[in-house]
Amino acid sequence: MSNFALKDITPQEGPDHTERLLIVDDETRMRTSLRRLLNTPWREIYDCGTGYEAIGILKKRDISLVLLDINLPDLSGLDVLEWMTTNGHSAMVIMMSAADSIDYAISALRNGAVDFVRKFTELDDIRHKVENALHRKRLEHRHALMTARLEQSMVFIEALLANAPLGIAVFDGTSGDCVLANRACSAIISSPMDEVRTQNFREIDNWKDQGFVALAEVVLKDGVSRPAELLAITEDEQIATLDCSLSRFEVEGKLHLLLMASDISGKKKLEEENKKIESQMLHVQKLESLGVLAGGIAHDFNNILTAILGNADLALTRLPTASPATDNLRRIEDAAHRAADLARQMLAYSGKGRFVIQPLEVNRVIREMTQMLEVSISKKAKLSYQLGEDLPFVDVDNTQLRQVIMNLVINASEAIGHEPGCITITTGVRECTRTYLSETWIDDKLPEGEYVAIDITDTGCGMDNETVAKIFDPFFTTKFTGRGLGMAAVLGIIRGHRGAIKVSTVLGEGTTFTLLFPISRQVSVPEPAPFVEDDSWRGSGTVLLVDDERTILELGTDMLHALGFQVLTAADGCEAVEVYRNYQNDIVCVILDLTMPQLDGEQTFRELRQIEPQVRVVVSSGYNEQEVTQRFTDAGAVGFVQKPYTLSELTKSLRLIMEVAEEPAAIAV
């Protein structure tokens, strides 16, 4: 009896969950003593006296530890232990026996018991063994929880890495071998995952070439994270720009290199496109500003030239052919015409030059220019042609197209210099995408589709990027002398035709200028009605001459008198309306300057039509004829005379307007 006396014992600190104990013994007193001995607030203790009862409890309850007597009335403790092992029960078993037999202990331990204890021993020993077993059980439970949590964390981390938009790779800091890489890393460089994971960062040639390996070594040495950009060559030979971050971390005392990378190729491309658009906008603004300036200067210059050329022309008609002054007047005319050419270039640059638009076949224009081009280039340059067949028509000004081709061919010849070289003119129809059109010199947002293309290619010296950026600037020239308006005028003419120009050049190898023109809607070219010159033509009636330049009014009055007209003059639009209102029955035609203060030519014309809907008007301007006539579409009898003009040119315009039919269309001369 004394063997069962309870002693004052303090149990170990409790677990983090409820422990369930099962005492199996056929002696009630033994079960009661053990229950009292092992009872704690965090334990549930069950007891029974037979093996079958024990199995029944084990089936229903999650038992942590079983104190199992080896000798039971129905089953032996070893039978119960065997059942537990067979059914995968996780409870720990401490086998008890009244006999002090080493064979019992060995048999119990072999069958899965964690310990063996004699029933009639100090209770402290029994409690000690139970607490030790339960402590072990707690450790196993906690280890299982930690393992499960770790596995969950690993699944989470692996899913995070696998689905991360950033490319992530980890390299062993000592060996340099890749120990981890995610799908994004594989996708960025378009390489299979197996290949990525077999890489050694110290052996990647691309990293070596860009100093990335050296940067990685510095990061491994000092532990300071560093950003960098890396150009990666993908499996399909594309170049991807990567925004990278290199950092160092330790695992169990071993250094590792962490690479995080994102593909910013699209972002870089967008930045370049935005920079290009910004540059083009600045260039367009500069062109527009200088164009307004050039157009204004050319307009005033044309007014002066009109007075010079017109007076010289009138003087020639009034002098005898044998007069000594005739040669001087001819020289004045030649100088005025050269000055007028300069004014036309300035107007072409501003986009307001005189365009006589008609459907043309570019091959025909080029063939007609062949002899002129041959004599205009260096003897060292060979000119060849690759002209496409059956090209559609384009709506262009014949003279302006010739000027563009001539300028580019002469420039090509000068680029070839004194060495032998070749200039090739190629024509054809080109399908232009929006991307292709955006690469032209100034992207005017032209529509996609087919364009007639003219390529002028030379094998000359080519240009560097700095020169290319300036070639269309007004007054820029690479020649020792020159005005530098040629290429600026080319750009103005092309844009004035709603076309585009593209420059491809390699320094030391040559240059290609590509001209693109929209295809005309017309499939055939109507033959123009013949105009028969008649120096004897004279008019009658009164002409109202409107111009804000006094010299033009004086010259125009002389010319009109010479043609048999009476003349009324007005210095601005308001005065013109008033004069016409007072003398409309006498006035047979109005010669109207387009650019004037107060009321301009277009506004004045509208006012005149309010007075007389059938008023005949000849518009006088140095600006784009197409632009002028478009303003007066469906306006009735409207003619055009280009400043500066001579007596014969004014005669032609007046004759056409005076001979117009009852339902005339717009006239342009």
C-alpha cells in the first residue's frame, strides 16, 4: 500500500493543446492512483480495465499517451499494442507490468512502446517517465506543426516566385551557379527554364561584355544593392532592355547573389517614340515659325519684284528694239527672275509656293529630265534608273517635282565628290504602314496605304546623325557657299503635296532619300485645252485694281491702260467695296490682292459677291495657287495671276476671265 502513496510533485509546464491519456489496467485501485498522479488542468484522463475497452476508446478519442498493463483479462497489452501499430495510431505507449522481466521490456519496446515501467515502483519514476514521453510527444507535435507551416510557406513562396512579374534568379556567391530562377526570368530572355538554371553568372558572355559580372562581384563583396540596366539577347536574337537590381543575402553562412529584373523594352521604345514626337513637334513649330517669316518676306519681296519686273517689261514694249537701253532692261528682267526664284523657294519652304496640281506619272517626268540630270552631275558620277512599271498617277506640280528631283540628284553628285560613284533613281509603289510613315522626317500622321515612292540613292560620303538632324533646317548648308534653302524648299514642297520624305544614310557608304506621294484618284490625264497666245488682244471697260502697295497700283494701271482698259484703284478691301458699289455698272473685272489690311482678299471677294453675284475676279498673290483657288471653290469666275507678273501673264489671266462662259468654273493661270 505504501508503494501507492502520493507525493507532493509539481508537474512540468503544460503544452499548447489538450493532452489525452488512457490508463489501461485491470486493477481499479491502480487506475485511480495513476489518475490522481497524472492529473493536470490541461489533461483529459480516461481509464479502462480490458483490452477491448482500450481499443474502443482509442477509436473514439485522440489519445496522446497510453499506460498499458501487459496482462489484461481478455487481450494482452502486447495485443493492444499490435492493433495500434497495425491501425497507424500515433499515441505513445508506456508498457506496465507487475513482473520485473527483461523479456517483457524487450518485447514491448520491439513492438513500438516508448518505455517500460514496473507497476510496483516509486510513483515519481512513473510520473517522470510519463512526463518525459509527453514532452517528447509535444516536441514531435510542434515539429509537425512547424514542418506543415514551413511546407505551406514554401508552397506560397514558390507560387509567388512562379507568378511574380519580375524575373528573379539566385546565384551561389561562391560557385556562381544558378540555384533558383522563376518563369518570368525564363520568359524575359526567351530561354527554357532548364537552361536558365544551369547558368553560371561568371560565365555569361553578355554579362562580361557589359561589366555586369564586375558589378555583381562588387555587390557580393560589400553587400550594397545596386541598380543597373542590362541588354539581354533573347533566344530569337532579339535585344531586350532589362531594369535590374543586384543584392546580396546569406543562407547558413553562405553568400548568395539575388537578381531581380523587369523587361523595360516597351517602356524604352515608348520613351524613344515620345522623344521623337517631341523633337518632331519642336521641328514643326520651328518650321512653321520660320515659314511664316519666310512667307511674309517672300510676299513683300514679290510686291517689290512685281514693280521691278513689270516696269522693265513695260519699258521693253515701249522702246525701239535697237535702243541701247534694251540690254539693260533685259539684265534687270534676268536679275528679277532670279530673285523671283529665291522668293519661290522661300514660299515653297513655307508651304505656300505656287503649285499647279495635276495628275502626273512620275516615270514620265523623270524620263523627260534625263538629259538635264546628266549634264547637272559630276563626270565621276554614273546615273542609273530602276523605274517601276505601270505606276499610278500622283497629284503633283510638275515644276516643283522637277525641282525636288534636281536638288536631290545634284546633292547626291556633290556627296560623291571627286571619286567614282553611282546615283540610282528608283520608282515603284510602296505599301506604307503607320510605323513606316512615323519614321519619315516629319510625321504628319499620313494614312496607311499605297504610295508612289521615288528613291534617290548615292554611294557618296553619307552623313552623321548631327548633319542629318539639320539638313532640312533653313540656311543650313555643308557647302562652302550657298543659301541653304534647297533642302528646306524640298521639305516644304513634299509637305505641300501631303507627301513624306525619309532619309537613310550611313557615314562613308552613302545616302538614300525616299519621296512618298499619295496615289491620285484619277486613272487618266485629260488633255489640257490649248491656249493660243495673242499679243494683239485688247480689252474694254473699267477694271478695279485693288492692292495695298502703291507701286503695284501704279504699275497695274499702266499695264491695264496698255491693254485698253479704264482703271479704278483701291488701296484696301474696304475702299474696294465702296468703289465697286459706286461703279459696278462700269466695272467689268476686279484684280484683287489676296493679302491686305482691314479686309483681306477673301473677305473683300465675299463682300463684292453680296453686291454682284456674277462679279469677275482675278486674284493676285505670290502664295500657293492651289491654296488660293481652293478658297474660292464654287465662287464663280475667279482667275489667278502669280506675283511677280509681266504684261503677257496679266493679259493671259484677263483674257481667260473675260472670255469665261455663262456658268464658269474656277480658273487658275
